[in-house]
Amino acid sequence: MRSYEDLVSEAEQADVTGWDFSWLEGRATEERPPWGYARHLAERLPQAKRALDLDTGGGEIIAGVPDLPEHMTVTEAWPPNARKAEDLLKPRGVDVVQAEGGHLPFGDATFDLVTSRHPVVPHWAEIARVLTDGGTYFAQHVGPASGFELIEYFLGPLPENRKGRDPEREAQDARDAGLDIIDVRTARCRMEFHDVGAIVWILRKCVWWVPGFEVALYEEQLRALDASMRDARPFVAHSSRTLFEARRRAR
């Protein structure tokens, strides 16, 4: 294995825009949830008249769908990701809208399908507002305590934070906004990190995991991880994912 300094330097300089995780190939693994979100998304999108994908990142998920609806729109808040989504999706006729916060800049009952893979926060009232009556929300959310073995390694115990993204609470919020829940399923998936560079890269990409993360601030913990990994002991954590399907109640 290369030196600690080489691994960390490489990870600090690597691109972290978009939602492409291929940089981690050979360095980290993550089990996939059993339901196959991308496959179901590819089946549903061509059947929609007007579809909206929220928090699309760099547009990678939608770009991987072979057949899109005639009217396809995506939103993304972070400018570097929005630019990447434009490069990927505009040639296919997709409207890329830079939107942040809870308000969606679309009219009432505009879309018959709203999707999202890992929305930052599901703003249920806005989702319900832009859906047509009988329209569908289909998404894969980050579930409760996702990646917390890694987060708490750096930040210490966070018992209150572990209660966030509770599927039952999110489902009730969706009902209160005017949606009927069709399906809610949660899975925990094993993650393994095999070198310290993978740790540095993921914390640079998922900036909300360890806010303000800098190598210099956590060098002691990073070097301890590096020493353990050199003894062929990967760092193990678990992601948490929730599949949501809901239908807009008649107004």
C-alpha cells in the first residue's frame, strides 16, 4: 500500500462533484438495497407525461435511464453539480433548474411523476403541490443513522442525530401533506473502506457527515485508521436506505 501522505494527497485533489462514486472502485464497497431503485426508475420514467427529479446531483442517475418522458425536468441546488447535470442532460432535452430550499419553482399539478435518489430534505408540501391528482412520488431516501459508524468515529456519540430520517415520521409527514403511502421499505447495507484515501474522499464528498472536515483537524484519527487498514482490517460502516412510493390524493 502507498504511503499515508500519498493516499491523502490524492484524495484531497480528486474531483468530488456530482454523484459519481467510481473513484472508490477498488478502495471501498457498499452493498446495494434489495429493491433496485435505478431499474424501477428506468421502467417508470418512460410511462410518465411530465416528470421531475429532485436533487439530481450531477444528473448521473437520470442520464443512465435509456428512455425519458417527453417533458423531463431536474433540480439541483449546488452550482457545480447543476453545471455537470446540464452537460449530461441538456443534449437529451432535459430542463435543468437550479433550485434550493423548500420552494419548487413550478406551478401546481405540473408533474405526474416526481422522483429523487437521496433528496437532501423531502419537502412534502411542495412535492404534493406540484404533483397532479393521482400522480406518484417514487424515491430512495437516506435512512436513519446512515454511515454513523464513520461519522461517530470522528465526532463521538450522536444519539439525537441518529433519530433523524425516521421512515415512519417521514411517511406521516407525507400523509399530512396530501399523499397516500403505497410502499415504505428500509434496508441497511454494509460498507467497507480499504484505505485512508477512500475515507478522506467520502468525507469531502458527503460534507454533512463531518461538517468542516479537514485532514489537518483529524490527522490523529486518520493515521490510526491508516495503521489499521494496513493490517488488512477495513473500516466497516452501514448505509441506510428507504424506498418511498406515494400517490397524490385528489384535491
